[in-house]
Amino acid sequence: AFDQDLGLYTATIDWSPGSVTVTSASGYTDQTTDTTVDNTTAVAGVSFLPLPPGTLVDGATSVKIKKFTQEFRVTSPQSQRLDWLVGAFYTDEKVDLKGAPINAYLPDYTLLGAIVPGRTQESTYEEYAFFGDATWHFTDRFDVGAGLRFAENTQKVTGTGGSSPSESENDTTWSLSSRYHFTPDVMMYGRIATGYRPG
């Protein structure tokens, strides 16, 4: 069995005080996923589980995710010699996992008992980031761009077996790009960039 409920709410506001455009983009996600799986093959032949032949093993898990994101951007007027953008980003995520006891059954579905106790786990993730990029148009056909982003996040996991210490990390990524328009419909471009993914 698999059941998932997903609520996704977003709001975007644009404001133009003078020559720049200020954008606020907000998002909130509320997601619940309930799954029931057949763990029979996963535990078949495990030496420390002396189960009778034909034993059936279940497993049920419920995962709840709540996530909020907020981004602010300030953008220059477009179609100028220099286009630029600066902004900030924030996200806050919480995950609650609840695993029911994993039970063993005889082939006629008579309950033998739990072979793995129930478990819970809660994790949190929070990130701040600041970014900016600029594009210089040398001509109507040729431009060069560069971007920079700094991010810092904090993570923590608390589970049935105890809690782990909070961990923080930060990273700076960058990109360089160049484009040449042969015609309005034909373009050649090159891009080099670093990447980052939280652990």
C-alpha cells in the first residue's frame, strides 16, 4: 500500500521601485507519505533470525515533511550593457519518520511477533544563501556572464537510538559563461561552473 498527501503553497510578489525589480518568492510544502512493504525477501536467510520456513515479514513507515523557502531578488533593468541580479535565499525543513514494528507471520498469517521494534527519527535542515550574477553585453550578439553563491546550512538528526550533534557546513560556488548569437535563432555558448550538494 502507498498513500501520499501533498500540500504545496507558493506566492510571488514583484515590485518595481524605480529602475530595478524586487521579487519575493515564498513556498511551503506539507507532505505525508505512508507505505507498507513486504520485507519477506529482505530477511530471508538471515542467520540470526531463526524463522520458520515460509515466514512472512511486513513493514510500515510514515514520513512527514514540512518545508518553507523564501527568496528575495533584486534585478537590474534588462537590455542594457550590464545586466545584474543579487539575492538571498532561506529554507527550513523538518522530517518526521515513524516506523512501525516489523512483524513476522506464519504462512496462514498467524502473528509470530515483532522481529524489529518500532523506530522514530526526526531531522532538521536549515540553509542561508546569498548570490549574485552579472552579464556584460559587448555587442548585441556577444556577452559574457559570471555568478557567485555562498551558502551555509545546519543539519541535525534525532532518532530512537539517540541524537547526533548538529553539523554545519558552508560552500561557495561560481560560474562563468559566454554566448554568441549567429542569428536570432542560432547561438553558440560555453559554461563552466562549480556545484554543491549538502551532505
